[in-house]
Amino acid sequence: MIVDHINSYNPQISHYRREHAPRRRYLPPEITLKSMFADFMIKQPKFCTYDKYRKVVQKMNISFARLGVEECEFCVMHANHSALCENAQSCDVCQKHVEHKQLAGKIRQLYTEDKNKPVSADHSFRSVDLQKVLMLPCLPGMKSAVFTRRLVVFHETFAPLKTLENTIAVLWHEGIAGRSASDIASTFITAMKQEPNVEHFTFWMDNCSAQNKNWTIFSAMVSHVNSNSSNPQSVTFKFLLAGHTFMSADAFHAKVEKEIRLKRNLCDFGDLQDAVTKANKNVKVVSMDSGDFHKWESGAYSARKSGRPLLSSIHQVRFVKGSKCMHYTLHPGGTESTYDFLTKKFKLSEPQSKTVRGIPSEKKNEIIAKLCPLMSDQTKTHFWTGLPISAVPDLIDHDDDDVRN
């Protein structure tokens, strides 16, 4: 009974920490453990204690952590260790932490150097991050919204390093596409198309091997750079150290969350677009359609090929027009190596567009029946009645496996 009650809040898998905790699920920030237990006691009085309820939540691997403000697990463990360590100079754990901090500092210095480079018409420096999972409609205070499966919305942010002006915000929802590696690759290409005169792109990202480091995205970047219809001469990915990943995209997400709180009710996708637009000056909101998503696939050789680098160890990777190789470095400021990772069968061309994904009819009908009547503006129901239907039930969680593969 406790498990069923907890699941009624519809905890979701998030892209944050997916590499380290792929089975963990998260609840929206407006929900607290105490409010959940209070609701359970109304329905099942004297059934269990708060401590028992809390332990079941923990056993189900459900978190209330504030996503996007990720702490470094290595630093946290060292802080606990240092309180008991009697000789840091001769301690291996302490010395490894010193090296860890030095590496984080060096990478942060490179980020700052890119941030302070003069503005150039042919070079774009941006930080990229996928905002924590948003769910529509957002109706704070409405209990029915908490217990109703809602539409999952995605927001990939491409923010300039120095200022949040001219941020490119790419939005889509699960009725259009998911968050597979192929989908994420499509958002990068869509963002680059918003700056048609830029020849060199540099993207700073977190060190998530599931989301940002995979052969599908790398294959798509080689294809895009070498396309006759695209202008970029090079695309560079730079990765921050896990746990030390705060960047301009996170600052923009904070502004978006503030606008959402001020707006309070987000009844449809248009309301979210409006909140993102108002988050900062000159924000360019790009809402992707199914035709913008392409069926990108990995063209990489198998792991058995000699010389293949371990993706998790890469600090920087470049893709250059006229080359099918990836040019990568393993350490900040290190020597660049080249690896021809694409098979001969891989075609450097844009694959066909994806079809509309749709959502399960049960979810759509539940939103229309339970939540649409709660909206003060009934014209908002047009968005929900027009959502496409999928015959496949709840696809969203399977996308995480696609990204990892």
C-alpha cells in the first residue's frame, strides 16, 4: 500500500546523475516527503509511522535532491575522510584529492579563458545543458496535478559563456520526441542552424557519458560539419569535471525556474515558451517539431578496434570539415590525438526525419479529464486535445537506455 501510494506521485527518471544512478527516480520540487506522508495518513490512518514511510521511499530509490546543483561525490567523501585523517601529507586519499582539485581548477581556468575571449562573428562559445525534467501542466496547489501523469517537456539550453543574452533555448515535448542520443544530436544541429554565419562552434558541457559523450552524437557532428549545406568549419566539445560543472546554462535555468514560479500556472506548451522567453533579454526560443529530429545512428567501429579511446576519459574532442576523424585530448592542455572512428559503410549524410512520437492515449485522456477543467483559460485545452497519440505505452523511460547505448 505504501509503494502504490508513492508511485501515485509518478516519480520520473532524470538525465541528471543518470550515469552514476541510472535506476534513481525523482519527484517534482513542489512535493515533499512530509506532504506525501500526510496525504497517506488521511487515506490510511494509523497504518504506519513516518519513519517506516521514509524507509520505503529510500528503498524505492526515489530522491528529493535539487537537480542541477550537483555536488562532487569525490569531494564529499574526502571531506568525511579528512575529519579522521591524521597525516594528509602521506595519505594516498588526500593526495588524490589534491590532484582532483588541481584538475578541476585547470579545466575551470580553460572555461574562463574561453569566456573572456573577444566576441567574434565567426566563433561561438556556449555552454550546453539539458534542464531538469519539466512537466505540464504545472498547477501548484492542485492536488489532482500531483497524482496525474503529465506531459514531459525538455529544454536544451545553449547559453553564451559571458552573458545570458542571446541564449538559444531549444524546447520539445515527449509527444514530439524523447531524449535519446539521436534526439540530443538533433538539438545541437538545430541550435547551430540558428547562427548560420558562425564557422567555429565551441560547446562546454558536463561530463555525462550518457548524455553528451557517445558515438551517435560524435557521428552526427562529423556528418553535419562535412555537409555541403552547413557552414561550420569545426565543432568542438569541451567537458567539465564531474561534480564541478556549474556554467552559464545553469544560471539561465535558474532564471527560467524563477519565471515559472512567477507565472505559477503553466497550462500548456505555449505558457512554458513564454516563461523561457522572459527569462532573459533576447532569448531565442526554438520549438522543435518531428521534422527537426533525425534518425542519427552510431557509425563507430566496435570497441575491439585498437586505438579506440575510452569516452569517459576524453576532455576535449573536435570535428573538422574535410575530416572523418575525431581529434581529441585526454587532459586539459594535453597533446591532441586523432582517431578514425567511423566505419567505411557510414554515410556522411543527414538521415531521414523521425515521425511524430505521440503519447499514450491513457495519459492524454487523463490530463484532459482531470486537469483541463482546472484551467482558468479553457482555450488552453486545444493544445491537449491536439496532442498526437502513440500506440506504444510510456516510451519516455526507454530513451535513457538509448542514450547509454
